[in-house]
Amino acid sequence: MENRETMLIKALTETEIDTIMKFYGAFKMKNPEILDQICMPDWKDIPLAPGQEDGPKGLQKIMRHLFELCPDIEVVVHDIVGTHERAAVRASMEFTHAHEIMGIAPTHQKVSVALHEFHYLKEGKLTHTWHLEDWFGLLMKSKS
């Protein structure tokens, strides 16, 4: 049986929290190049979007496209919960639906897409991100 000292769980470091906040801040700042600083070159975005290439460059391309479609896009972080090198984030992506997105005609209404993401970090940089976006809210806005 392990002693109590080895059973202690380390908290997220300030560097890890800063990395996570920079990841989401890249949307507000419209600066996808930040990913080059905070992600490992072989960072995994899971699952990949249709046609998305691996690594930070793949998400950067998607971000640039989102910035064109949703110039006021912002990611609001609601919660970060985790331990050293592991973090869960509950956030929302908020924007005005001004252009067609995924075949959904624009409503010109403000929408919020819930995000649930799990990040793995090593040496203060992201190595993997598993994500789930709730696009159902956008679909429902288009029906009202």
C-alpha cells in the first residue's frame, strides 16, 4: 500500500492554466498563431473536423474560417477543473449567426454553442484535446 505522501494529487500549475486560457483567448484575439506557442507540434485535436489536418495548423485553418463567418466570435470559459497535466473545460462559443454555417441559414441572432473539452498537457504545452461542441442550439435557433 502506498503511503499518503505518494497518493497526493498535484494541482494544475499556473503555467498550465495560462496555456489553457491562451488557447481560448486565441479566439477573442483572432490570433490562431498562438497555437504554435502553446501546443506541441504533434498536438492531437480529437476528433478532427471533416478535412482537418493534424496538429495546430489544422485548427488554425478552421479558426481563420470561423473568424470570417463569425467576426464577433468569442470563447467564454466557465470552468476549468483538473490536476497536473490534465484539465477539463466547460466553455461556450458565442457569436452572431450572420452567415451560413454547416448548411444552416443565418438567423442574425446571437448564439451560444456549449463546449466540453479535455486537455492533456506536458511541460506546460497541450499534447491532446478531446472536444465536444453542442451545435444543437444553433440548429434550434434556425427553427424558431
